[in-house]
Amino acid sequence: MPRITREDKARNRQNIVEAAGRMFRSQGVDAVGIAELMKEAGLTHGGFYNHFASKDDLAVEACGASFAGSLGALDQAVAEGDGPSGTPLERVVADYLSAAHRDAPDGGCPSASLVVDAGRHSDTIQSAYAVGVEGYLTGFAEEFAREHQGEITSQEARERAILLLSRLVGAMALARAVHHVQPELSDEILQTCSTHALD
């Protein structure tokens, strides 16, 4: 049997992390079994332990990778600066609180989809989640400081960042929780919070 190359092994690991990111966000960490996850990644069940010591180890890496992708979108919005569709934070709010984000729980930002899982799991998973949260808070605070140059202190910018992230995560969690039984309420939550998120 041919030996697997280093590149193949790295690709397989990446496939596992990406599959885990999607499945953990949409179903929760506990609801996803290793066999199911490996099938989603296009690999056999037995190969899991060639890459990860445990599902917790994978959850830490998948959480980090999911936040990295999400924070990359924030960095891109900031790099693009103000434009016809608003400031970077206005665009982030509009994207985050969109129906498209709500309706794709296996993608997008892990802050809302993994918030309950992070609180229920090991310190290592909570730590990975906390790093992602801190990334958002730092990015938001820096952008608030830029938008209000000289008008607010760094502490006020930090407080606004905490309020904004809490509003985004809370609104998305609520909108998803009621979407199938009360879609109008779900839309109302998104629209109201989108309008007032930066107040």
C-alpha cells in the first residue's frame, strides 16, 4: 500500500478541521460523533487518531480556525474603510445580523453558534473560544477608537466593543432559536438589533 505523503496528511487534517467547524457550529460539539465527522471529511473513522488525541483537541483547533475566518472578514471590512454601504462596523453589523447568516448555522461566525458549547466544555475549549471573543473585542474597540478619534477613551471603546459583540451574539442566538416556529419574530429581532446595534 502506498505511503501517505506529508502533503496528503496535512490536507486530510485540514479536511477534518473544516468538517468539524461546519458540524460543530450547526449541531453542537456533543452531537457530532467521530465516525460521522470523519465521513463528512471523506476519511475513515480509524484515521482520526492519526491527527488528534481527542475530540476536545479537534474542537479547540476547529474553534480557532472558525474564528480566524470570521475575524479575517472583520479585518477586510476595516481595511476597506468607509464606503457607500457605511463604515466598517456598520457593514459588519449588517452582515452579521443578516438572514443569510442566520440561515447558515454551519458557517459564519462561531461566536453565536458555539456560545453554549463553549460554556459547557473543558477549559481548553473555553480558552479557544475566549481567544476568538477577545479578537472581536480588540478589532471592534480599535475601530470604535478610529471612528471617534479623540472623543472616547480606550476604556470607552472597549466597553462599546463588549456591548456590540453581546448584541450581535445575543440577537443571532435568539433569531435562530425562534426562526422555524416564528419566522416573523426572528426577522424582527434581526432588524431591530441591526438598527440599534451601534447606538
